[in-house]
Amino acid sequence: MEQTVITELSKYVDEKKRDFYPTFFKTGAGEYAEGDKFLGVTVPHVRKVAKKYANLPLTDVHTLMISGWHEVRLVALFILVHQYEKGTLTQREEIFDFYIAHTHYINNWDLVDASATKIVGAYALVNGTAILLKYANSKDIWQKRIAMVATLAFIKEKELKVPYQIAEMLMHDQHDLIHKAVGWMLREAGKVDAEKLKKFLNKHAGNMPRTALRYSIELFPEKERKAYLQK
């Protein structure tokens, strides 16, 4: 199945993207995606291929998830999201378990962001936040980002306690990609309740990472942004 999907993706290869993606997604020695390989296919075309194979059994999705090609893994994740959204409670449980068993292969920020909210977040909304707390305490950068990005499912339901809890847990993480995820979710929470975000920032703005702070206040008026950046 992997070769079949590679053949489909190969119809949409963009040579400029193939050259650009390894740098953009930090695949060099010592970088966070060291050794990852890219065909050079844009997300809309990856989605198009995933739609064609939307109903693959999980045994075949497994072969895609463990692929060395980034876009093939992204196809697998789009398929999982589709099947989770359309599935029964039993099927969703199976897909969630499959996802958790394969997080080792969900190893870049775009892979996390394409799937964490709609699978892990959606599952946690119904079944509790144990997985989010576990991943927020993980030493693995991608599990930590999954925990943070998954809280967008709560934000969309206007349930803000969990997003702020996970943000507080991860706020002082060492990695820039976690700072960005924290700031992003804080910004989204602020769209639901701006005063609650301001209360959080009044407590933490003075010692939270600059990147997280900047992301969180992007939608504030300029005067307020400057005031928080000066804390």
C-alpha cells in the first residue's frame, strides 16, 4: 500500500517544494526532524490522495504510518481523522488506540497539528484528560505538542479550564515549538474569553517565554500588546 500511495503522490511532486521542505521542516543533523524525507507534495494534494483512500483498513494505514516519507505519513493521518469523525464509538476507540500506538511516527509539527485536535482532543473531551496530562508530562517534544494542540477541541466547545491547565504545565518548556503551541492555544482561548486570557497573562506575562507571549497577544490592540511585552 505504501508504494501505491507514493505513486499517487508522485503525480503532484513540486521540485521546488522537494528542495525547500527539508530546510523548512528542520531535517538536518541535530535538528528536530533529522533524517525525515520529503517527496515535495503540498498539503492540498496530500489531502486529495488521502480522500481517495479514506476507507483503508487500519492494517494498511499502519504501513503508511511507518513510512519514511513525510507526506505518506500525513496521508495516513488525514485518513485517521476522517475515519474518527465518521466512526462509531467503538471505531473511535480503536482509532484513538491506533494513534497513540503510533505517536513515534507523528514526528513533526504539521503532522501533530493535522491530527491532534480531531483525534486526541475529541477523544479527551468525551473520555477525560488523562492522555493530555500524560503527554504534557512527557519528555517527547511531539507528545507535548499533541497535548497542547489537542486542547483546541476544548476551546471550540468553550471549555477553557483544560487548555489553561496544559498551557501552564508546558509554558516553561525549553523548546520553541512548544512555546508556539502554548501561545497559539492561549490566543484561541482568548477569542472565547478575552478577560480570562488577560487574567492568565497578568499572572504569567512577566516570566513566560517571549514567543508564547507574542503568539498569545497577536489579536490584542497595539497598546495592550506593548504593555504585556514590557512586563
